[in-house]
Amino acid sequence: MSFTKRLIRWWPCLALAAAPAFAATSDVEQLTKDPKNWAMQSGNLANHRYSELKQITSKNAKNLQVAWTFSTGVLRGHEGGPLVVGDTMYIHSPFPNKVFAISLEDQSIRWKYEPKQDATVIPVMCCDTVNRGVAYANGKIFLQQADTTLVALDAKTGAELWKVKVGDPKLGETTTNTPHVFKDKVLTGISGGEFGVRGRVTAHDMNTGKILWKAYSTGPDNELMVDPAKTMTWTDGKMAPVGPNSSLKTWQGDQWKLGGGTTWGWYSYDPATNLVYYGTGNPSTWNPRQRPGDNKWSMTIFARDLDTGMAKWVYQMTPHDEWDYDGVNEMILADIKVKGQPRKALVHFDRNGFGYTMDRVTGELLVAEKFDPKVNWATHVDMKSGRPQVVAKYSTDKNGPDFNSKGICPSALGTKDQQPASYSRKTGLFYVPTNHVCMDYEPFQIEYTAGQPYVGSTLSMYAAPNSHGGLGNFIAWDAGTGKIVWSKPEKFSVWSGALSTAGDVVFYGTLEGYLKAVDNNGKELWKFKTPSGIIGNVHTWEYKGKQYIGVLSGIGGWAGIGLAAGLTKGTEGLGAVGGYKDLAKYTELGGVLTVFALPDR
Amino acid sequence: MNRLTKKAVLTAACTLAALSGLLPGAALAADAAPYKVADGHKVDAQTLSGWKTWRAMACERCHGAAQEGMVGPSLVNSLKVLSKDEFKATVLKGRIEKGMPNFDSSKMVSENIDNLYAYLKGRSDGAIEPGRLQEIGK
């Protein structure tokens, strides 16, 4: 039975059983069950990015044409995408984080909101001021501004209802993630892994913004919100309690205070277990010699009880990171067969190049396989210990500071960064936008100064050698076996969130600016060149009997940042974006939403 | 920094200032480059510290690994236009609205601002190669 079907079946019982407690719950879960809406950034609580709409099919997708467009008036990287609830669309922009409510009837602007933010936040977001979109629930729009202010707006008028600040940009703390509305709470995270920020997640009262719980990624047990005896982790082939000081004992001295483990990804929530799932980012600094130990719980999948915040289970994917393989990517919840057995699974495509399938209820490790054959920093994940088996010559810790470790795959961008994958409830497969990029990595000693960059490594990135020469692939993945089903090469990284549909069409955008439609076998059906490179996510909705596809273009973000002046001169592989210099031949900055539909007959 | 060191640094700075006062026009002379370089990638200790400062502050994230410009401007070009004082003011006070941070809170930058200038001037002049450097004679 599919996840949604099961939910629908149990919904009345749940509602009945918990009626009094549900008084304050949100309507967003119900809204996501109507495919006419696109009410959450990822389409539903489980991060599926799948739509039951099927007016657009693999047969007619070739006829798609532009229905309307809308400029955000903002340059730089446009991540995330538009929400659609009923007859209204809500669009956001990167800094200054404008929000527009647009009438689907005539595309008029119902209201516009532009927060006043201190410009000092821009340099701290070096080098791009992305935002991954707004959230909706109970007549409110939630915006997580760059300056760490979480604000609730009246969805009808755009009036501010409440605001709360979750960080301090002077310490390098900023925010780029979408707020996540689960049940009666709004959850948000923090960015700044390159500034020595200590990651955490806060849960807020949807109606007041009041902080209900706050759980750190590193530090003492009470601040981690773990129970040494009850919080479980994969240990020696089975689940076992994490024990006391599970984080503190994996750091030297007070380094955990600058520990990183930031939380800027895509969270998910399973109402059946009341667990919320998210990942934590890299430990600070990028020079691994300065932080001996496993650096828990950076690079970790957390499963927490939504109401109490207490961690039920944790799993660290990359102990003692030496490559910047943040673990923040989307957590997709799917009920699939794993090695023949039906499982309530959590599927996660990590920056480190392994696709993980976990039992989302217990936290057991089920599958960990490379989703790009070029991944070389580890031979495999040992299924008993759950630890990646690191290849010595790619260990930037073993090689030490001021040594350039060459040919590491993937690069720090990861085999996949935040660009979220899609899970088709129809095919049971995952459609994954990926990077096909390797790197040289030279760490060096660095001192911490509050609010200053705390990186400590020089990187060069380039297309994976001895392959197709491109910087990306769009793949289909079987999470039950850990195998690539098909792989479609792309010239540049696919930095756009995918969408799969019941019409057997899968959509994604490219850095050159194409929105592409492929069938379930990866065959390209259609493409359209939007005004700028696409790092936004593809969304779909229905209005007055017509299915629409929408995507934000607007190049930027980490991969696209090299686009501004000068990169065409080329630096022969030097620098973080050396491999991307060709992008300037294809596209320029500028945020535009492009909406597509089939022509009227 | 203890008082003695502070005094020594101050004295050194005053001596330098006095020296440059004694030698008007020295800065204009072609041979008065603020850096020493050999084989493109070997530099004097001060310039090496300048490069290390550049690296530690992750300046390449905006200005590019070869100072060629990305989100931030090309410093190869900027250092042909900016006076040394303008350069220092830009780095220490920032150009916030454009996204350039103020680095005056960084001890490393404050102490190495002249060295940073020397390194970037060398890059702008084309005398120093992009990438890793080492000290002359080491």
C-alpha cells in the first residue's frame, strides 16, 4: 500500500482518536492530498515531489508551451519554487526575500511583502543569497528570511502576524531553508557551516512563533536532546543506545562549540510515527586535522519526536568528514520493498555519493550504495559498522594540511547537493538530479574569528575524469536494491529539484536554463530554454481544469556562482567553480518564474 | 600582544613611515613593488603571509581562485585602480551593500593588510602566479 493510501485510510481514526489535541493542527497535510494544490515545497510531508496529475503525459508533453511568466525583479540564485493553494500562488525571491501572492485567475499581484533586512547579512551568505521557498498552513505564509528571522504573514493580505529570530548573522548565522510545517509546529534550521556555526533545529508554535524546543547537532546530551539510554543508533549490525556524551566524546576540547552540523536541508515527517527527519551538515572547519574524532552528530540523519524534540534514532553517514560532504539533503519517506521485504523506508541521497535506505521506524541501515559509479573516496559502506571504508590516498586528514589530495570523487558539491530528488509512487523509483564532479582538496590551519569565514581548505573542481565529460547526470534509482536504473548525462550539474507525475513524465531543470521533460525511461520528450539557468525546483498544480508546470529560473547558488564577470578567462581548473566557467556561454542572471501548460484544443 | 612587542611593532611602523617620508616618490619607482618574487611562485615572507591571509579568509569564494572575479569584482583589475589606502579601507571597512564584508574584526587581516596588498598587487601586476606559493630560498 502506498504511503498516501495508508494515510487516507487511517486519517479518520487518527482524527477521531486525537480530536481535542488536534484543535490546533494545520490544514496543510489535507491540502497536499489534493493534487490541484502544491501546498508544501516538496509536495507533501514525505518529500515525494510527485503529483497524481496526469493531463500532461509522456505522449503529449512535446506540446507543452509557455502559459505565463513572472519576474521576481531579483538577480542571483533562485532555489525552491512556488506554492499553489486554491486560486493563489505564493512566490519568493532570494535576498531581499520578497514574497508575492499571485492570483491564478489573471496573474495580478494580490500582495507583495519585502522584509527590511540589514545588508550585512549578504557578505555572510558568501557567496549566494538563496532561499528555498515559503511554507503555507492555516491561512498563513511562513518565510525564513536570510537574516534568520522566521516570519508569519497573513496569506490573504501579506500582513505580518509574528516574527522570531533564530540566529545572529554577526556570528555567521544565516538561513536559506524553507520553514517546514508539521502538524501544529513550524520547524526551521540554520546555515553557516563555513563560519563555525553550531547547528540546531527549532520548533515553533505555528500561531505565535514561540520556541517549543531547540535541539543542537553537537554538544552535551541535554542540548542535543538525546536520551543516552533510549536514542538508538546502528551499532555492530544492530540498533543500540548511543550512550552518554555521544557527541562530546567525539570532539577534542571545545571544538564542538564551532562544530557545524547545520540544518539547512529538506525535512520530512511521518504522522504514523510522529517522527520528523532531517540531516546535519559538515563539521567545522574543513581542515580535518583540527578536529580529531568522529565529530558527532555532524553528517547525521536525525529522527526526532515532533512533540518532544527527543531523538529516537541517529545515523552518522560520514564520521570525521574530510571532504565537506554535508548530510542535509532531503529525507524521502517511502513504503517500498527492500531486498524483497516491504519496509517503511527513509531514502536519502547523500553528498558523499551513497544512496542510503533506512528503516525509518527503527533506524536500521538497510542499503548504502554509490549512486554515481565514479565515487572513490570510500570503497563501500561496511554494513555491520555502518561506516564508510575510506581510501587512504583520498583521506585529506591522513595526507594532512598543506598537501593537495587529488582526484577525489565526488567534489565538495557532493554527488548531489540540496537539489531534491523525486519519488514516483507509480513506478516506485527515485529520480535524482546529480553532480558528476571531482576535486583536489588542500586543507590548511585556520583560526576562528566570530563572523569570519572558517573554511581552511582550497579546492579545485572539475568534471569526473574518464567519463562523458559533463558535470552532471539525471538518474533513476532503485532504493530497494541500491542500483542505478538509468543515467542521463548532462553538460552541467543538475541543480534543480525533480518532479515526477502520474502522467509518466519526469521534469527537471538544467544550469543552462532548460526545463526538460523525460519519460520514465529517461528518454527526453521536450525541453524549453527559460530566461536563466535553473537551480529552482519543478512544481505542478491544476487550475480550472488545466495542469500547469512551473519553475523558477535564475542562475546562482554554489554551482552557478561563477557566472559573474571574468570566469570566461578560465583558470585551468583552479578554484571552486573552475569546471563551471563554460556556463557563461549559455546564461545570465535574473529571476523569472515560467509556467507551462498544454495548448487549448 | 604584550607591551614590549606592541612597542616594537609601533617603532617599526614609525620607522617605516619616517623612511617613506624621507624618500618621496619611492612608491612611484618601477622597482618599488611591495613584493619580491622569483619563478612566479616564490615570494618573500611578507607576501607569503599575504597569500595565507587571502586563503584563510576564503576570499576566492567571491573573487575567484585567480582573483579573476566572480560574485565579487576582479582584483586583477581593481588593484590597478585602487590606491593602497582605498584598498585598505575597502578590506577593513567592507562594502556591505555590495556584499564585501568588513574584515576589521579579523586579527589576521588587520595584522597582514600590507602583506595582503603586496600579494594582490603582485597578482594584479602579473608577477605572481595564481595558486600555491612558497617562500624564496625555502
